[in-house]
Amino acid sequence: MKYLISTTSLMLLLLWPVQAQETNNDSEGHVSVTERFSTTAETNYLTKLALKGFRLDAQGLFIESVDGSTVYADHQSNVAFNPASVIKLATSFTALQKFGPDYQFETAFYAAGDIDKKTRTLKGDLILQATGDPVLTTADVNKLTRDVIRAGIARVNGNLIVCGPFTFASYSRTADGTKHLASVVKKMGIRVSGTTSFRAVSGLGMRGNMLSSHSSAYLRDILFTQNARSINLTAERVGEAVGGPKGVEAFLTGSVGIPQSEISISRTSGLDYNRITPRSTVHLLQVMMQWLSQRNMEPEDIMPVAGIDAGTLQSRFKSADYRGAVVGKTGTLPGTDGGVSTLAGILYTRDRGPILFAIFNTRGSVKAYRQLQDSLLQELIAESGGPQPIRRASN
């Protein structure tokens, strides 16, 4: 009986209509008004969570219009939850801001000294100038090294120096990349008399003669693949290029305006234990969308379109009614925080236009949470006049 009373009370609270005005003073002293709009989708979602036995205090939700004028759903939006791979959006935006969408990572060997053609000896240091290419492969490094040999070098009487963030293959930290570069150089027949070291001095290699070089794909394309397929290793290496977890945190607090109390990043891929609030996640999306728009870009340039793009969202929202109406990023950590499933991004609706959302579920079944997330968003799209799918050819 006690359980029945508790459930009945909960149902009444969830079904009670909520539609109010919230006023906030902005930094210039003006008053901004945010409408709290009650939606059936939100009520049904919270009711289903409760009836399935999921703890409501383990769930976070925030759904808002792009301009911030209307809130369509809000449940513990100021509580920091584990975002899982949704944190890749923060890593992506940090990289875009630092490098630009059309940036290509350059990796090159330089000879800081003269080359004795007879003895094939570099009388000086062999320097690898790197910028943190997050998709550099072992094959790429091997080719760079072979080109050094073709330039007439089989021996270095100085040192092997890595300058700048350098990762390749499975080595997601510069220290590991530098260590294994030395092994590659030795294995391919170049003998280095001195030591192998890393120096974080920009442009050190430019004082020598270039021996070999490699350029990556455009950053926007790297990030799209990373986010569509949720590639942890790429995100770890992108994170290394922008200063690691602390570099991403500093960007979010300093440039995006997220309070330090609402963000904690331990891995730039979203693995392990990271924290951000649903409200701050939506704010991140707002700022990022504005940044992309100023550069004639769309969210789908760096995030997958559900039901269309290959990856973690390809099998979701794939029916004719919803295909192409959701652009976003998934997050999944079955063994962390009791089971984490997250989804954040943009809904495209006919009557209300684009709507931003962040759904954070913890301590439960990933499969069940995904079904509830999809149901919530589909119901909200229906309440908003139906979908307004973006146009994109299938990948």
C-alpha cells in the first residue's frame, strides 16, 4: 500500500501542468524572459521512467529553443551527470575554435644541420615538427621516415627531437608517440647517436631543412567521422592537440561561459568519469551553432544526421516520419555510473523550428534508456507540428 500511494503521488506531480514565466537579469541589466512551456512529451517521459523503476534523481533533461526563449523540458538540468561521449562535442568545439574547420595538421621531419652525403650522416639534430594530427597512422610515420632516408640520412650524430603535440596509431599521448617514434626510426635503419626528447617550442623545426612532410584531412571532416562513429581514440588525440582535458575545460569556462562548478573533464573522449549539466550542454550547443553559422557551416557538418549517416545514430529515428529530423551525439558507458546512456543535439520541427536538447540517463539499462530517449524526442517533434528534416544524401 505504501508503494501504491507513493506511485500515485508521483504520477499526480508529473501530470500537473506547468507553464510559467521565469525572468533573469542579464549582464547588461536588461530583463530576459524565458517561457516554461509544458509538453506532453516531457510528462510522458518522466512517467515512463518512474513506472519502469528508474530513479528520477539519476536522470537529467533540458530542452530549449535555439534562442533560449522557451524551455520545453527541464528535469534536474543544473545537476552534473556523466555525459559519456557527448563530451566529444566539447572536444570538437575546442579544436574548431583553436584551429579552424579547414585546418590541416602538418607533420614534418627537418634536418637541423648539414648532411654528409658520403657517410649519409646528419651533423646535427633530426627534428619532427608536429601539430597533433589525430589520425596519423603508423604507415604515415613509416613513410615520413623513409623519406628521411631517401634524403640521404642513415645516421644522426645529434638528437631526435619531437616538437609540438605528436600522436599516432594507438599512442594518444605525446610522450608515448615520441617513445615509439624512436623505435620506428631505429627499426627502419637510422641510427641516432644522441637522445630522444620532446620540446614544446613552436617552430623549432623550421630552422632546419625540410626532409619529409604529411598533411591530414580537414579538421571538420576528422571531427565528423569522430562524432558519427564515436571514435574514442581520435577524440583522445584531438584532446591532446588542444591541451588535454584541462585545455577543453579552460575553453568551456573561459570562452563558452560554462561555470567551473558545472564541468569536470577527465578524458576528452568521454570515457570514465566526466561531468557536465544538461543546461550547460544545451548552452554549449547554442554557442557552437552560432559559431558554425558565422562560418557558413551547419551542425551536421560535424555531427551525424540520425537515420542517415553511418555510425551510432544510423539505426535510430530511421522511419520515414523522423529520418533526418535529429542531428546529435550519442553517449554510452554500460559499465560506468551504473549504466550511462546520453543523447544531445538538435531537433528540426515544422512549427517551432530547431530545438536543442540534452538527455542524460544513468544507473539503468542502456537499451531501455535509448528507447525512452527516442520516444521523448519523437513525441516532442509531433507536438511541434511534425518533423522538418534537413536535406542530406545517405552516406
